Amino acid sequence: MTALPEPLAAGQTPGMQINTELPNLARMYDYFLGGSFNFTADRAQADKVCGVLPCMTMLARSNRGFVRRVVRFMVESGVSQFIDIGSGIPTNENTHEVAQSANPAARVVYIDNEPIAVAHGQRILADTPGTAIVQADVRKPAAIFGDPRVTELLDLSQPVGVLMGGVLVFIPDDEDPAGLVAAYRDTLAPGSYLAVSHLAHDQADPVTRGQVDTMVQIYRSTGEHLYSRDHATLTRWLDGLELVSPGVTLMDEWRPDRQHTVESDSPARWLGYAGVGLVV
């Protein structure tokens, strides 16, 4: 694993003040994953979330496990360049570490809209060849694919693995997430893959469904709106792609392995769907 620098504190990034007294979504996610790029306020807010949804840490790690398995699959399928959208802070066996452990020549661009996540990411990746992190909005695929840091590192005329691990939970229906997935699909070269995972609770027991609803309200109180979708919705979003076996499944059931499988009795295993499509 890459040796990590200390987290940035306020004022450490030129031209930017990072307020460590306010919780930050990317650092909270890092905390759920067992990372060290978080502060007291992040941990306090994350613990508040876990107080209403006890399996939240397991859910976050289930999503990250899916992303790791997808990256390995894509490398084995011949893909050597990746765009990880909504990546958060690139720590804890993130995309470049998984890809480059299998293919040292693999190149990875991380995309996140949070300045704090990007600032941390730039520091982490400063000495890592074949990587970059770009501040951009998932809702603007043309801007992402046209960004010079993307086009300098990746050859977009060749297959690319695009990862959308949980990022679409922040896109409301009135912003057309299905159309957004289609826009990425239509931009990618044949032979590319598009992977999507998403929060869901349609298969959860009533208690867990209530916990998810309360968790969503906690995020909403801090200005972050999360949305839960069902199996049919995610399947519809991947229309026009050739679905990779086993199709759209619970996150933890997409080509599971021992290392990243959620315990069978954890409610987290029912709280997300995932699928991977091939661009043909």
C-alpha cells in the first residue's frame, strides 16, 4: 500500500483553507473505510450516522470491495486506463493501487467535486506516476472527458474503465441520472466498461429500512441529499450496455471473494446494487 502523508490541516494547501472543525463527506467516507485522512469533526458525524445505521461502516466497505473487484476484472479483461468518478480521497487500496498492482503501466484519473477531497488527493498522489485527481462534476461528462489532465494521461480512443461507485446516490431524479449514465456510455470507446453501484433498501427488513431513512435525513440536515433506488432502476440505467455476468446484483454478490464479502447476517448486504456493462 502507498505510504500516506499526514492529513491536511487548515491552511496547508496553497490558496485554500481547510476547515477541520466541519465534517466533510469525503473524510467521513475515509473514516468508514478505516482510513486516517479524517479529523475529529468527521469522526463525530460519521459516528452519528452509525448510531442510526449500525451497518454503515460495513456498507461503505462493501461498496469499496465491489470497486476493487471490478478493477481487477477490468485489468484482467485488458483495460489499462481508468476514470474513477466520485472517488473521494484516494486511500485504502483505491483504484490506482489495485490496478497498478496487476499492471504497473495502468493509468488512473480520479474525479471528485469536493475541493477538500481533491486537495488531499493531490498530496497523496504527488509521487505516484500514472495518476491524477481532477475537481469536476459527475453531471458534466463532456467537461470531464475534455479536461486536459484527463486527455494527457488517458487515450480516450481506446477502452477505458469508468467507475461510478456510489456517486449517483447524490443525483436526484429530476437531474436524469439515467441520461447521465447514457452520456458516459455514448462517449466511451468500444471495449470500455462502465461500473455502477448504488444505495438501495427495497430488500431490507423493516427496521433497516427505517434506519436508512433516518440516515438519509442526517445527511440532508448537513446539505447532502442521498437517494435510494431499486434493482429495476439500476438495470434500466445500464440499458444499451452488454451486462457482464452476473448482471445487476446485490453489491456483495457481484463476483464475491473472501476478502471483501460482507458477513451473511449483516443488514449491509441488502443495501446496495451493482452492475458492470461493456460498451459494444
